[in-house]
Amino acid sequence: MAKAAKTAIKTKDQKSAQEAKNWSKVIKAVRSPKTGAYTFKEAIVHKDKVKDFLSQK
């Protein structure tokens, strides 16, 4: 039964699955000016704009 569900997911929507490969989850460590502790900013960004996200302050 699990095999049937797994194959149904793969064949259900091929176009959106291929478009999803162009996106990445990016996690950036940002230091707080007040306390000096690190916080993390997460974003799902198109693969062409990853460097822009990481270069932002």
C-alpha cells in the first residue's frame, strides 16, 4: 500500500516538481548588535537570487 501512494505522488504533478527544484531554503546567521547573540533568518529563495539574499545586511 505504501508503494502505491509513493508512486502516485511522483507521477501526480511533474511540472510543479521540476519547478520546485529551482528554489532553495537559505539560512543566514545574523548577529544581534545589542546582545551579540546570533539569530537565524530563513527564506525560500529562487536559486538565482541566493547570493543577493546572503549579501544583504
